[in-house]
Amino acid sequence: MTLLTNEEKTTIINQHIKNLEYGKFNAQISIVEENAKSEPESETLASLNAQVADYSSRITALEAELDKLV
């Protein structure tokens, strides 16, 4: 049992999504930076792309939780 209202839960989930969006955007900008190098590191790009995919998956999961509250 929880004492949180659906509105409070929605606010918390939205804040988590926002934080994930910040992280995702940061990784995307890092990809732009890495690609701007004269010799981009393929391992770095692979890691950053994996981070973007991970952020996307986590955001999708939280959005599904939001749908349950409506």
C-alpha cells in the first residue's frame, strides 16, 4: 500500500523521465563531439550509442508506468 496519490506518482515519474532525457541528450551531444574529432574512437562511439539506447529503453519503461496511472 502506498500513501502517494496518482498525481504525486506522476510527478515523480516525470522527474525521472526528465533526468533520463538529460542523460540521453548529454550522450547524444558527446556523439556529436566524438564525430567531430579528426579520428573518432569507435569504442567510444559504440559506448555512447549503447548509452542512448539504454536511456531510450528506460524512458519507454517509465512512460508505460505513466500510462498505468491514467
